[in-house]
Amino acid sequence: MNSSKKITPIIYDMDGVLLDTEPFYTQVTQSIVQQYGKNFNWNLKSQMMGKSPIESARLLVEELDLPITPEDYLAQRVEGLERLFPRATALPGAMALTQHFKKQGIPQAVATSSSKKSFNMKTTHHKPWFALFDCIIMGDNPAVKHSKPAPDIFLAAAQCLKAPPEHCLVFEDSPAGVEGALAAGMSVVAVPDPNLDRTLVNQADQILNGLDEFSPKDWGLP
């Protein structure tokens, strides 16, 4: 943990950090690949997390040698996910922490690989909550030329917040997200899924089980 930096703005990934949507991806992907006698495991999921949909799809099709194209997989996945996304719930501590920082006047942004369409479905029942964020950068934003682990989305969030990257603190659950935030020169708190091998995010400045464990004072925050 590097609390010597002056931390002001906060940037959050959405899936697996703010909203409990990662199980939806696992459920739908497993239902697709099992049609072809394959199994979707956490080793493969950890490589896909945080990446753009098409990059994740290419990786899945290649690794499992599926007899479909990445585009075919995504078409099937979208159909399943669209039924589940509106059921997304807030993860423990997420709403309380973001509301606390809002009251303290700390700028906050969301940096999610989700497209605008997916974002809108996931936040169906959370519009007032997400309205408190100063910036929301999505994967289809023109400023995001390369998906995580590239730093593009985090740099776009910092620019939107009008903050130097080195002053930003990022909450991420994926190895690609942690790598991207560090590449942007930011501090990172990893909140990995319990199923994820924690060595994949051990470059993070701090590793927690969830946002409900985060102590602002550890980072010199109010």
C-alpha cells in the first residue's frame, strides 16, 4: 500500500467491484460451452476478465477450441446476459463507500469495459446511485482505443476528473484491470473474487475481500 502519494479522485471498475455481475458471465458462458462438451473454469475466466468482449471471446474460442466464431459466441452470450443484467445487485460496502466519498467531496468515476447498452441494463435498478459519480467511462468510449490491460480507460477517467493519474486510486477485481491501472501510473486496491488466484493481482498496492473492508484513513482520505 502506497499512502505516501496524495490520493484525491477514486476510480472504480464496475463488474465485480460495484455490481455483482461476474456470476452472470460465468453462468451464461458455461451454458454455451457445455453444448460443445467443454468446461469454463476460473483459470480461463481470470484471463478474460476486464478485457473487451471481442478479445475475451477470441481467447475463449481459441483456448477451448470451440467450433464457433467469437462473434457467434458473443451473440449467444448477449441473449443470455440481457435476461440477467437487470437483476444485478450492489456488492457489500459498494454503495456505502461511494456515498461516503460523495459526502466528503471526493471526485469519483466508473471505468468499465461494458458498452453503454450493457451498462444501462446492469444499472436498471441503480440509476440514483450511479448518478452520484462525476464521470462514467465505458468500453465503447472513443477515447478508449485499447481495452484493459492497456491504461486507456483509466487515463480517460482521470482526464474526465481533471486529475493527474498519479493522484488517482483505482478499485479493480481483474488481473487485466490491475495491470492497466498500474500502467496508468495509479495506485490500485484489488478486490478479487474468492475464486481468483490472488497471485494474479499481487502487484496491487492493497488486496481486500471487498469494498466493505476498505479504510479511507489508510490512504489519507476522509
